[in-house]
Amino acid sequence: MILYFRLLVTLVVGVFTSRFVLQALGASDYGLYNVVGGVVSMMAFVNTVMVTTTYRYIAFEQGRKDGNVNKIFNVSLSIHLAISIIVILLSLTLGLYYIYNHLVIPEGRLNDALFAFSLSMLNIVFVIIGTPFQGLLVARENFIVTAPIEVFSKILQLVLVLILINLPGNHFRIYVVFITIVHILRPALYIAYCLNNYFEDVRWHVSREWSRYKEMIGFSGYIMVGAAASVGEHQGSAIIINRFFGTILNASFGIANQLNSLIRMFSQSLGQAIVPQITKSYSSGDHKRSSNLVMQSSKFSFFLVMIPLVPLLLEIDFILGIWLTEVPQYTSAFVQIMLVKTIITSLNSGIPTIIHASGQIKWFQLTSSVAILLCLPIAYVLYSIGYPPHSISAVYLFTSILTFVITLSLLKIIVKYDVMLFLKSVVIPAVNVSLIVILPSLLIKSLMPSGVWRFFSVAFVSEVLLLSSFYLIALSSEEKIGILKYLRLSFEKTKGFGP
């Protein structure tokens, strides 16, 4: 419930923030910031690796009877300090080389691009250093702390953007400064809380157990491949689009990515709550519970993604027209395919966690990463022979299906998982629910003219069909009993507060 309160606030605030940022900067400057910030993100993909590695090892340590969290934390923090230095060096060499020699930017905006690049690098360094502290809070499932911090940072970002609209001067540079303040504040709050409440866990000392470093670096080395593929897919796509079409199309792609990220939060919120449980169950030897949690995570992640996604997918032109004062070309096409990809990705949300918990991640990371990165050469070839900008989204869809198939195959090989049971319990019900929800909604859309009434009609019918079909088709009898029991107990507790 805490995570969903955070989700709803950040979703609403994020939607308004994107609109006002686009209004304050314009499409070209918005696209410029996305591509310049993306260059730094590519330099810092190793931090994504260490987020996963940190709370995997801390949660695993907590599941062991003789676990020592402080040793794991200090090993992680030392690695993160080294990563921050590496990111700075890569940014000042490869990053600057790319900006000076290959980045397509409007004439006279090089200094603005360098300014954004410098502060983006500072943002990433602070986020990297704060990652072990955030990982500790996630592993301890202390979402009552992380959620308010994230909500506060989002609200602060919206307030600063509203101030930006009414300020004179170079809005691009002011926006970069405001974003820097927001990004630095969040890890600073994580660090302050952990020092005050988990001092014994975060107490600094230099660990000389080199086997720990070797183990975590070895594990993170393979995770790094997957993180590089994920960042490369999005930022590499932005760079390819920039090369062929310029910063205006980067704005369309950036808006689509931002909207898609907000939708993914629905599935990731559940995942964030379940990841420590899967890891702790696996490390304590309760493999049956961890396997069941994988199926439940995937199933409910699909459901939670579908709640906002179906009306959004079917009425994207209407929603974009209300949300943005000016909709950049190809935005709706980018969004629709990305949302379909998110549905497919949600179906395997629990699988990487159990494979990471097993520690046998080599072939999983290598093969899935190659499948993800296939989108870049394919998109480059398509653009070279004259295909339209939104073609890259169709390529995304192809690679996401390929990655899902590979993931299921490796799940069976690595952890001896019953893939047929997964298909029967998760994938087939999800396909059936999707058909039951989307086909009648498309019929309503075809019979009514575009507008507010059609939007609410499609949204109402799709949500009713989603709730009923998911309950009747996707849930097992045990899950239905559990949900009804929980609702009954909640109702009885609510009645206890009455007169």
C-alpha cells in the first residue's frame, strides 16, 4: 500500500511535470536534454548493475543464519566509490568526444549541451554513491522511508518546473540546475536516514575480505552486461534517432519513454516488494515458496500494468492531446508499441530475481542482452533504407518477444523451473484476459466518435472486463480464497472503527 501511494502520487506529478517541462523548454531543447543526459547515463550504466547486486547480496545475507550485513554493505560502498571515479573518467573522455564530434545539436547550442552534460555527470555520481544506502533500505523492505523521499523529490521537481515557466533567462540551463538539485537531494536523504537509524549496518570500515569483492564484482560483471543492454537499447535508440532525424524527433521518443516508464512503475512497485522475499526464501532453502512467488509476481505485474495501460493504449491520441499543448510528430506511434512491449516484459518480472538468487547468471545475462541489443543494428539498417521514425518501436516489440522466449528457456535450464506450469498459470491466462479486454473495447471505439465520452466508455468497459476476467481466469482457487479472506478481514477491521 505504501508503494502504491508513492506510485499514484509520482504518476500524477510526473504527467504534469512532463507537460510543463515541454512547455517551458520547447520540443528542441527538451530533445537536446534527453540526448545529452543520455550520454552520461550510458557512462553510468554500471550503477544500475550495483543497485541489483547490492540488495541481492544484502537480502541474501539476511536470509542466512550467520549473515553479516555490515561487511556486505562496506564491500558494496567501496565498489560504488570506485565506480563513481570510473564514470567521471569515461564521461570526460568518451562522453566529451561524442558531444564534440557526433552529437547533432542546433547551431550555437554547444555550450548549453556541455553545461547540461557537466551537471548530469554530477547527478549520476551522487546517485551512485547513494545506491548502497538505498539497497539497504530495499533489502530491509523499509518502504515507509523510501516512498516519502521519492514522493517529495517528484513534488519538488514539479514545483521547480512551475517556477521555471515564469522565470526570465535561459530556461534550458535553469532547468538543468533544478534537476541537479532534485537528483542530489534524494541520495542525500537516504544516506542521512541510514546513518541515523542503521549505523551498525553502514558503519564504515575497509573490508579486506578480497573474496567478497571478487564474488560481488564477478556477479555484477554479468549483471553489467544486462544493464548495458538496457541502457544501450533506450539511449542508443535516442542517439540513432538523433543521427537520422535530429532533436525534434528525440522529443517525441523522450516523451514516449517517459510515459512508458510511468506505466512500468505499476509492475515494478510489486516487484520491489517481492524481490527481497524471493531472494531470502531462496537463500534459506525454501525453493518452493520462491518459485510460487515468481509466478505470482509475474501474474500480478501483468494485471497492474494493464490497469492504466488499456485505456491509454486505445485512446492515446486523445490523451496526448489533453496532456500536451503540442504533440510532437510520431509520439503516439512510439507510445503504443512501447506499451505493448511493457505488457510482454511484465510477464517475466519475477524470473530474473530467482536466477539472480541462484547466482548462475552468466548465460542468462549474455543471451538476453544480445537479444535486447538486436534492436539497434536492425533500426539503423531500417532507417538507412528509408523506413519512418516509428519503425524502431516495432523492432522493440520483436526483440521483447525474443527475449521473453529466451528467458523462459534459461529458467528451465538454470533453476530447473517448471516452464509448462508457468505458461499454464501465467502466460495463457494473460493472453486470454488481454483478448477479452481489448476486443470489446476496440468495438466501442469503432462505434463512437473521438472525445471525452468515448474515452470514459472505453476506460469503464475495459477496467470492468479486466477486473472480472483476471479474477475468473488468471487467479488460482487458492489465490481467490486468499484475496476474499483478506478483504473480509479488512472489512471487519474497518467496522471496528465505527460507533
